[in-house]
Amino acid sequence: MNAVLLIARRELAAYFATLSGILILSGHLLLTGLLFNAYAIGAQPKLSQAVLEDYFYFASGMAMVTGVLLAMRLIAEERQLQTLVLLRTAPLTERQIVWGKFLSALAFFTIILAASLYLPALIFVHGKVSLLQIAAGYLGLLLLGAACIAITLLASAWCGTQTMAGAVGGLLVTLLLVLWLAARITEEPLKSVLDYLALHNQHFRPFGQGVVNVRDVFFYVGLTALALEAAVASLGAWRWRE
């Protein structure tokens, strides 16, 4: 556990020390704020609960993009800079490397979410919304972001450059995102399977409405763990090839 935390601390510091980390943070907050004003509030009067639900819907899109951007460098950058061999020769297991890097990205993502809390706070101050709905929505954003980080970290373990890792990670997230569209043109039982595997449509919307379902939490946690274990296996396979 100490090794995992050391890697996480090193990588978290790197986000604050590099221009890319600051750009991701500021870009997320800027675009989320613009979407909040343009679409969540909009020109037409809405109930505060509807404004908050729309906010979480658009914020979830930004969470997926930000998750991909945060994770694409985690392993591919080490390989690109030829420092992965040094990291691998240290007394560390593949699982410690993967989980340490994942926790760093998740911690930075959590900081970004915390910095955006002023947006739903504005709705809370000027309207009537439940703190539980805000808490449920942010739990959903955290789980969705964690899944996207893990999926892109897996892509980062496959690829030799950050750009390629970002492209592959973005493609994987997009494919999981649009599975609900494929479900519309298929029959049972495949329809139900595709609906369940879709990253956003069925599983995230309840969070934005203030509803936390155990099956949705289990889906995101399970998907995150599966992607991370696949990344561990990919690093192990790379070690034997070397």
C-alpha cells in the first residue's frame, strides 16, 4: 500500500506541475460553466430540480472527456520517455504501478469536481433543490469519471504514445457510450445486455435525479476494476515480451 500511495503522490504532483494538468482543470471548469449557463439554466424558466438534472447530464459528458485526458499519459508517457523500464526494475508489482497511477488521476479528478461545486451551489442558494440530489449527482460523476480513467489507463498500457492512448481510450469510451443505440435495433435478450453494458444512458441518469441504485454503483465499480485488472495483465505481458 505504501508503494501505491508513493506512486499516486508522485503522479498527482505531476498534474499540478505540468501545463497539461492545469489546462485540463481550467478547461473542464470553463466548459462546464458555459454548458451550465447555456443549457442547464437556458433562456426558458425551469424548476430548480430540472436545472440541476440538466447540469449533471452535461457535466457527465465533460467528466468522460476529462477522464480520458487525465489517464492517457499515465503509462504511455513512461514508455514514450523510456522511463517505464526504470519503473519496472524498481521493487514494484504491475498492480502497484497501475493502482498508484489510477489513484493519482482519480484524486485530481476529484479535485476538479470539488472545484465545480459552486455551480450546483448557485442553484441551491437561489432555488429549492435537495442536498441529496447534489450528493447523488456528484457520486455519479465520480463513478463515471473513474470508469473512463480506468478504461483509458488500459489503453495507455497498450499504446506507445500519449496521443495514441488518448485516441484508443476515447474510442473505447465512445463505443461503450453508444451501446444503448445498438440496443434499440436489436431483439431480446441481446437488447437487455447492450442496455446494461452502455456506459451512460441507463446507469448515470438516476444519479442526476438524486437516485442511487446499488446496481448502478456496482456496474461502475465493476467496470473500473475490470479495466484496471486488464491493465495489470497488459503490463505483465509486456514484461515477458521484454
